[in-house]
Amino acid sequence: MWDYTDKVKEYFFNPKNAGVLADANAVGEVGAIACGDALKLMLKVDPATEIISEARFQTFGCGSAIASSSALTELVIGRTLDDALELTNQDIADFLGGLPPEKMHCSVMGYEALQAAVANFRGVAIDDDHEEGALICKCFGVDEGMLERAIRNNNLTTIEAVTSYTKAGGGCLTCFDRLEETLVKVNAAMVSEGVISVARAYQPGAFDPRDARNKSGKSKPVQLGAAPARSEIRVPPATHPAPHVVSPLAEASAPRMTNLQRMRFIESAIEELRPFLQKDGGDCELVDVEGDKVLVKLTGACVGCQMAAVTISGVQQKLVEKIGLPLRVIPVK
Amino acid sequence: MSASYLDNNATTRVTPEVLEVMLPFFTEQYGNGSSMHSFGESVSRAIRRARGQVQALVGAEHDHEIIFTSGGTESDNLAILSALEGAPRRREIITSTVEHPAILALCAFLEKSKGILVHRIGVDKNGLLDLEAYRAALSDRVAIVSLMWANNETGAIFPVEALAEEAKAVGALFHTDAVQAVGKIPVDLKSTAIDMLSLSGHKFHAPKGIGALYVRRGVRFKPQFKGGQQERGRRPGTENTPGIVGLGAAADLALRHLPEEQSRVRAMRDRLEKGVLQRVGSTILMAGTSERLPNTTTIAFEFIEGEAILLHLSRAGIAASSGSACSSGSLEPSHVLRAMDIPFTAAHGAIRFSLSRENSDADVDRVLETVPGVIAKLRGLSPFWSESGAPQAEAFKPVYA
């Protein structure tokens, strides 16, 4: 059982500012269902003063993920965007009276969502994370930029801490070498800036990756046996999104997916569903994709059917499942 | 009203009858079973009686086939290490992808440090073993097959009696981790080809720290601890008399309550399972079409995360468990659900309810009253969930089931 503070429990059981903010003009989405947590932060910003007047969130995740999201909204309301950008994940954790170390990544998710929402408002693409730093942990979609921020903001000096704060290395651990390289590099820079002492900085080889997962017990990676050619480790496929991506579908489906590929992906997913609808005398066709909105047209028996809304939500869930990101299926006439 | 404990696959309560039998062995009959005086004599008699009670529960032919150990993990380790040592020319192990970490971690270690070839047989979406792959892996190079009788997370049962026959045909030993099965379903070892079986007391109302390994008469057994002559030298160390006596008493009670597991406990489980599936849409029953333990149900609630569900249930007085990553301290969902290829959308929200004969209909009622509200509340927070699809989604589900 996690040792959550009363504040974490309070914000989990009675989250403030949960739900959809209809007239949000700054939206940040991070995480993905495959990773086990995802956050959509919606802000209403006064364009003249850049003051955040309202903030709401939707979160898929554990207790501390929900509490961190709610805490984030409380922290940003009333601040200007520039003020809000000063917040770090540590501020979120502090607001909640602290988080268990293994759960610090929940606060990092809040930090990333805020950065994404502000960038969204200002019309800045913050995909430079991906350009300046390669994707390191493929299991959880953590790139170098995110790693460096987490290491610097929290003075991390061990591989375990990096995994706790970012999840990087929590999966197949094939990224270990690059994870270690990044930690060594950033720690060295921090030493030369006088932020941490030489003694604290991580030394290459200080951590044996074979020990990495013993503590978690349950999730020991299982190597393939010789005979059964059955894949055991299921790394989310490349089409799954990397976290902390700004514009929902645009960036998220895959870092390297073009607009056209993405639309084809959605199209083929809908094609797969059509036979089921046709069986009941209905049908569904893709009309357009706008950002995270998938516009579809229901035809045949679906028109005027009492269950049309359910059908739409079923199509939506199926797409979400395939693509791994929140998106809205909207019926059009 | 007291809490509803529905996590009996994790561990169980020591029943008052069991505790009562144990207590004198702490302060009155505290002798060493090996001693030649009255203190020792009464203890060795109590141990003999307990051995017979465990023998009866698993249907072993002889009482000396029962070796008392500290529990499931030790029994699993002893079985595999002994088999490898006993057949030095056989350098392969067959196991499955859904075993308990006691088996998987040991196999990974043997693979890495001892050069043992480990075949890990996969399962399908319903938790059924890939029999073709199993047969393909069997050969005269295999020292031991270790396949669990029933899965701790889904309750899915492997056909171990038949699997054991096939192992016997190639001269491999067959071990089963029956920690979840013993006490819940009938086990009659003398009528099977199973060579070794692990059981653990705390899964059927005995205390933690006591278990047993069944080793069929005639099976070569290589002790892994060196020491005295206890357990005929196969597991040295002064006997844990209170634990052994408690295990015996619990085994006796479990045997007598076995019909109740199949009837009353199963009925409660079925009512809980059906009730939840009826009341909440977008749910998937794990290993739903497989033969399962009568006490276990694991239900995945799509688009929400398991730890959040558990926290809400706990506040409502319900203790269950989750295969989700966040609640276990690891970052990935359960290896069992992943081996079953359960989509991430569901695996993160899988909740296991495991009952025992100590549960009542009131516990089931409480779950049925509580769960729909908790799920609706969390789905209301989830960016992956749309309100229009909430309860009615049930009607839509069969299409993609």
C-alpha cells in the first residue's frame, strides 16, 4: 500500500476542477493509455492579460496521477502564463505534501501537460523535444529532453530515481546504455555549474541494470524460450504515442507519422469496424479528421437509431484503443 | 459493518480453530521433535498427525511424500533445483509465461547463470496453455516441467493431470505449483503422474511461513539445505511445530469444506461476477471461458486505472487487488495479463476479487452496490471515456467482444 499523504487522498477522492472545460483555449495532452497514465489539461486564458482564469483536467491513471492533475489546476488558476511556466513538478509534489518516490512521474506528467498547454495557446510547437533529443525509452516514450528536465529540476543522480520520475527504463530496459549516458552527461554539466557536488554525480557503471527490476517483483522481464516462438515482452508498437506531445493526434500517433499516414490509419480502423455495423443494417464512413476530432457519417439503419450515440462511442473507444490517444468521434450529417 | 475481504488469493485469515490448535505448541508443548523425552514425543506425534492431514488433502499415497517447508516459494525452488541436480544430463526446463515469480525468477536465474535452456509456453487470450508448443518442447533433454495448477491472477486452471502424463512419456519430472489450487479444488495425487507439488498454508487459512512440497515416492530428491535429519534429511532444520500443526488443522478443515468451495463460494463468485458485468459496461472478464477456480474472478474495467479503483473500493470497505502496474510498484501491468495479450486499455484496469468460505452474501452485495459508482466516477475523470457511452455501452459491446 502506498503511503499517500492526506492531501493526496483528499485530492484523489474529491478532485477539484475535474472534467471538460468547454471553452478552453489552451489544451495540453500528455501520456497514453498504453503507458498507464494520461492527462488532458484544459485552460481558459485571457488573451489580453494572459491570466489563467479557469483550469480543468481529465486523467487516466492511479491515485497520485489524479491528485497531481487536480493539484496542478489549483496551482495555475489565477497565474499568468509566464508565472505558471515557473512551476516545476516539485511544486506539484510539494502542494500535495509530497509523493512516494515511485510516483514522482505523476507530478512530472502534470509539469509536461502545463508546458504543452501553454505552447498550444501560444501556437508554438514544442516538438523540438523530439528534434533536439532522440526518443530514449521506447516503452514509455521518454525522450532526452524530458529526461534532462527531470534530472535537472529534481537533482536526480541515480538510475532508480530517473525511472521513478520519468518511468524511463521501467520497461524492457534495452535503453539502459543511453539512459545512463544521459544521466552521466547531465550530472557532469550540473557539477560544472556547481549545482551538485562531484561526489553526488552518477558514475558510469554504478548501477547494474540486471538489478533494475528485482524490486518490483512481479514484472521481471521474461526472455524468450527456445521453442515457443511467442513474444513475451510487448513493447507498445511504434504507432503508439510518445507522451508529452502537444497537439493531440497531430503529433501523437507517432513521432514519424505523416498527416496522410495518420488519416489512413484512422480510415483503416474504421474500415475494420464497418462490417459489424453493416451486419445490423447500418454503416459508417469517415468524413474528415481535424486535430483530435474524427468526423464520421452514420448511414443506413444507424440513421435515427436510438443507439446511434452508443455506436459513436463504441467507434470512438475502438479508435482510442487502436491509436492510444484521446480523440473525439463526431457524427456529421 | 466490518470490511469485506475479497483478496483471499493474496492471503487468508488464520481461522480461530487453526489458531487454537497451534497455541499450545508455543508455550506448553515446546519440545524439539528430535528429543528423547516427553516434550519431544508429543511434538513428534503432532507433526506426524499434521503430515497425515496434509497427505489427505492432496490425496498422496504415503505420508512421507509430504515435506514441510516455509511455503510456496521454497517448495518451488526445491522442486526445480532438486530435479536439475538429480538429472545432470538433462539441461532444459519447461514452464509457462504465466507462472508465479517464484518459478519465473528462478528459471531466469538458471538460464543466466547455469546455462539451462528454459522453454516458456505461452497462453491464449483465455489463459489456456498452448499445447502444441508444450508438446514441441518436450524431449529427453528436459529435466523438469513446472506448470501451475491454477493461476493466481485469473484463476484459470491448467489440465495438469494430462500434462503430467505427457511429461512422463519423455522421462521428465512434472512439478506443479498448486498454491492456489489446494484447498479450493479436489486434488488426488495418487491417481496422477504428478511427481512434485507445491502448496502454501496461508492460502487456505493456515499461518504464513509454512507450506509443503509433495515428492512422489521413488522420485529422486536432492536436498538443497545441508543440515540435520529432519524431514528424513530432505529439509533439515528444527521443525516449525506451531506452523506444521496449524497447516495440518487448516488442511483438515479445507478438506471438509471442499464441497462448500464448489457450491456456496462458487455461487457467491458467480453472483458477484455476473452482477458487476451486468451493471457496468465496457468490462472484460479475464479467462472467462476457461475452467477456473471457484473463488476467483478478475474483471478489467476499460479506460480507467486499477489503483484508483482499489483506493475507492478500500474506502468503501472492500479489499481487492489489481494487476495494474501502479498498485504493485512496477511500471507495467501484470505479466499474466500481458501474456494473455489483454489490450493495455483493459489490462491497466483489471481488478481481482478472490473469495473464501469466510465471505458472505453481504460482501457480494456491497461490491455490487459500490462498484458501479466507483467506475462511473473514475470514467468521468478519464480522457478516454465519453459520457454517452457509459451504461448503454453494454448493448454495443457484443459487436466487438
